[in-house]
Amino acid sequence: MARSDAVQGDALSAAPVDPMALRKVLRGLATGVTVVAADSANGPVGVAINSFTSVSLEPPLVLFCISRTSRSWPAIRAAGRFAVSFLTEDQEHVARRFCASGVDRFTGQDIVTAATEAPILAEAAGYVDCLLSRSIEAGDHHVVLGHVVAAGILNDSRPLVFTQGTYRSG
């Protein structure tokens, strides 16, 4: 196996890893693209997230990470519940909209709800509907655990993934 020195340091050294070198390495990991949304006091709030994963089936837990500087996170946290919509390969425009600042991210989106009444994108591949279990500050992000109270498949489209700094079909 060839050794790469793309990330400084090795498993046995305590040398710090250069953040930009680490980012370059992690860009190679393909991640699913989701929208995390809640119904806030001021209407629906949502944000595109690609750091989402299943944690446990018993109890049913999922996890996502969100930047500590996110303007959406305080409203999602205050709601205490959220839904995660899994975007399809045809929803790159939706992912880009939910990354944008200063726009109504829900304009033109058909919304459905499940148990918590958090907004779910009707055209998504599927969703999980969650109660906020806990959040933990970790570096420049919050690690958020959600207890799944409802889940469903909305269509059988291929997922939208993000890798190497671009969107792709999964």
C-alpha cells in the first residue's frame, strides 16, 4: 500500500494536523445531502446538512452536525423537534437554496408533516421525524442527537450525495 503524506503527522505522532489538509482528505468522503427543518415561532426554518447518520435502532437515534455559527440552529433547538428530509438526485437546486443566506428557503417547496409537525419536503426520498434528544458542542459544530418518532419513504429516487466539493447522484 502506498503511503500518502497529504495529511501531516501520523498515527504515532502528536503533531497537529493542518486543517486545510484534513479538509482536502475529507472531501473524498461521499455523504448524503439532507435538509433539517423545524417549525419555529416565526414559521419554518431549515438548513442543508451533509453530516447526517443513523446512530441506533434501539432506541431509534440519528445524528447530524451543524455549525456553531448557523443562524438556523437556535430556532431548531428552541423548537425541540425537527425533521430530516433526504434529498434526491434531482434536488441539487433545493440543497443550494437551503445553503443560501437571505432567502426564504421554503418558497416553492411542497411540505408535509408527520408526528412532530416539523416540515418535511414532500419531494424528498424519505424522512425521519425527531424529538431533540441532546446537543453537544464539539469544536466549531454542535453534534445533535434526535430520537426518531416517525420515518417514511416518499419515493424511490436515487439520493443526492456530496463529494469532492460537488453534488452527484448516489
